[in-house]
Amino acid sequence: MLIITTGVSGCGRKEYLEKFQKMTQTHKKKVRIYNIGEMIFEQAAKIGVNITHESVLNANPYVLNALRSAVFETVLGELHSDLKKNDLVIINVHSIFFWKKIFMRAYDKFYVNHFNPDMLITFIDDAGRIKDNLNNRLQWKDEKLSIEEVLLWQNVEVEISSSWADMAQKDFYVLPVNQSLETLYKMAFCPQMEPIYISMPITHLPQKYQKEVTRFISKLENYFVVFDPRTIEIGVTNVAKKSLATYNQTVNRDLYWLISQSKKIISFFPIIVSSPGVINELREGYETNKDVWLVYPSETASPFMTYFCNRLFKNEKEFFKFLGSSKYKPHKI
């Protein structure tokens, strides 16, 4: 299997993939990772081109394109053999950079078309964490990126990568780096496990009930690939100043990235609280013809909730009893 992964600088994708590679070894899986960025520096040193980690994006774009093409030629030359020798090959690359307040393309469409991956994934993280990571790097600290710029960069990274998948007619996923390593493992090696989005009240749910949500999800993960929106923080938005970028990106991410890539929406209420987010998520899932299941601890529920779900369960016990009697069988990693 071949997967192309992307992600903005500082999102933690490389660290995630390194941990994932070690984790797969315990399951007797062989994974080869091509880190294209590192290979570009190796190629430059090999042919005597002077580029540094701190100033590489200041280099002439034609030089960078030539280096990148040489690296992609190397990957293409090894790929057929590597796919035979490994259970999974990952090509880890950027799609876009945001440098000097300018978007700079970081790919070559010729080679993207020739790789023919089985799946494409873009790693994402909280914009505040990415900003802090970049500010601690010599390369990025003078860029002084704002939260809004990081959000925009990450948004463009996702949209470009998803367009690659659309043109190649391949599956595309957005994967928060705080999702478990088992999430990617199941995506790669357990195709029988459906990807689902777990919906829950967040803003108005007392913190003590989050433990119940976490416990519910841990049981759910035995049956599905679960995408949890809590793995991305929404941060604090100054509504008075109309700084709504974070809120807007949160809605876009959950409705049009995470729900879009899921086969089911499963919504869990540990207690009855107001949740405009869940209502919108139920409707989005329902109107895009996905299965929508709601666990709601009450004999009565608003018709605006029941209308937008296919199955309603009064409690967690009833839900897992149904799941146990269905076609979905537990599969522990």
C-alpha cells in the first residue's frame, strides 16, 4: 500500500510518522517512509548546491524545483521494489509553504500524478501549537506568523492535498496528530473498519463528563476508525474584535473535513445539555446520506434531533448491545 502524507511545517506529522513506524514493528509490519524534505537536503549536498535549513525557502524556486524533481525521480525508481518489500510505503511531503506572507507551491504535479497512491492524508494540529513550534525554530521565528495565518496555511494545505485525491479518485483523510497511532494503523491495515465521526457536546458540557465521553470512545474504537474533534483545540476567540477565524475554521474542519471523510456520525450525550454544534453535525451527516446514530439519555428528545438521525438509543448500554448484535465486530489492535 502507498500513502502520500502532507502537513504544514510544525504540525508534528514527521514525529507522528516516526512513532507510527516503531509501533507497526510490534505488529510485524514493515513500513518505509520517504521524508522528501530531508532527501532534498541530501540531494543538494550530493551535487554541491548550498542550501541551509534556516534559509532554504529563500533559494531560487527553479533550484528547489530541480532538487525536488531529482528526489522524486529517486523515489519513483525505488518505489516498485519498496512496495514489494514493505507492507506500507509513505511519501511524506509538503503541498504548500507560507513564506514572506506568500504561498509557495512545494510539489511537482508531474510526479504526484505518477505516484498513484492508494490514499492521501493531511495531518493537522491546533494553530496555536503550530505557531509555538515554528516560533521556536530559527527558520521560522522571524516570520512572526499569526494564528490566523497558520489557520489559513493549514486550510490551503488540506484543500490542495484533497484536490490531488479528487483528481486521482483516491480516498483522502484529514488526521489530527493527537489522534492515536492506532488510528492510522487501522486506516492502513484494517480496511474492514469503517471511519466514523464521534459527535458530542463540548462547549456546554461540564468537564467532569468528558471522562464519560472518553470511555465511550475507547469502547467505540474496538469497532471503528474514530475521528474525535477534541483532538484539535478551538482556542479562544475575541468575538468583540470579530476575530472569528478560529471559530470559522472549527466549523469548516468538523463539518466539511472530518464528517465528510466518515461513513457514520455517532453522537453521544452523557447528560442532556444544549449543543448547537451537535445539531449541525447531525444534520450535515444526515443530509449527506450517512448513517447517523444518536445516544441521548432521555425518553424524549427534540424533534429537531430525532429528525436528523437514523437510530436513537436511550443509553450507552442499549447502544453497545445493538452494536454487538450487528455486523460490526470488535477488532483490537
